[in-house]
Amino acid sequence: MMTIPNLITLSRIFLIPVFVALYYFQPAYTQTPVFTWINFCLTGAYAFISITDYLDGYLARKLNMTSQLGAFLDPVADKLMVSVALIMLVDFYPSGTHWYITIAALIIISREILVSALREWMGTIGQRSTVNVSYIGKVKTFVQIFAILFLLYQQPFFGLPSFEIGVVLLMAATLLTLWSGFIYLKEGVKTFDN
């Protein structure tokens, strides 16, 4: 069913290749990155994709247009968006000097795969509602989005160091990822056969 929220979700998925292309069009930065329009567009594209993440869910509820297709597409779009952005950041910031970004990306992506597999399993036994999105999961997503935005931006943000802010937010998102992942696992394990 092609509703407005579903079209917004699909646009989010189709914008991911644009985001990747913009990433690879960035100039080769030296120690002090020079701000370019491509950097602005790259950060703007991710910001737009992130805003539509909220918008599609809001419109689906407000206009009473929730659907099974939307329930499937929304988490897929979220996980694709976050995973691609984290992989791009690992590529941009060398793991030798920025190993903590690589570790955070590995933890976040692994948790996303684990929770997706858990939801799939719970769906097959009719218990999917026991692993719905928790409040901690929503906070984690919010912090994660801002962490990625600051790390993509690379320039001082109103005089504040965007890289350092991004790293602090990414570490906070990683801790929230572990916490929310533990909550999902705890709920899921209750339904497993002894």
C-alpha cells in the first residue's frame, strides 16, 4: 500500500546512494578540513534522511495510515541509514588513530543485526510485540543521529569542536546501544524453550 508515509520511507532508502556518492566526492582533507559545498550537502543529506525517519512515523500515526509495509520498511530504512553512515565514518577516520570510532561502529551495527534477527524470530512464533521499540532504543537513535551529523560535518559548529562533540555523542550512543540491546535480549530470551 503506497501511502504518503511509505513513500517518505522509500525516499529515505533511495537517498542512501546519494549520500554515499556525496561522501566519495569530498575532497581529500588534510589535518585541517576545508569546508566545501559537498561537505554541506553530505551533512544536509543525512540530516534530511534523519528528519524523514521521524516524519514518516508521525504522519502514519496522525493520518491513520499505518500499514504492514510501513512497519517492515521503516526499521529497514533506519538500519540501512545508520549502518551505511557508520561504515563511511570508519572509512574516513583511520582505525589506527580513531580506533574508538571503529569499535563503536562494530557494536552498533552488530546490535542492529542481533535485534533484527530477534524480531524475525519473535515474529515466527507470534511474539513480536514482546520486542517492540523501547524508550531507551528511541533515545539511542536520537543520540546516534546527532553523533553521526557532527562527525560528518567536521567543521567548528558555532565555534564548538564538532569532531569532539561527535565522538562524545557516539560513545554515549554506543552505551545506549548496549543497554537497549540487553533489554531486547532479556525480553526475547523469556520466550525461548528451556
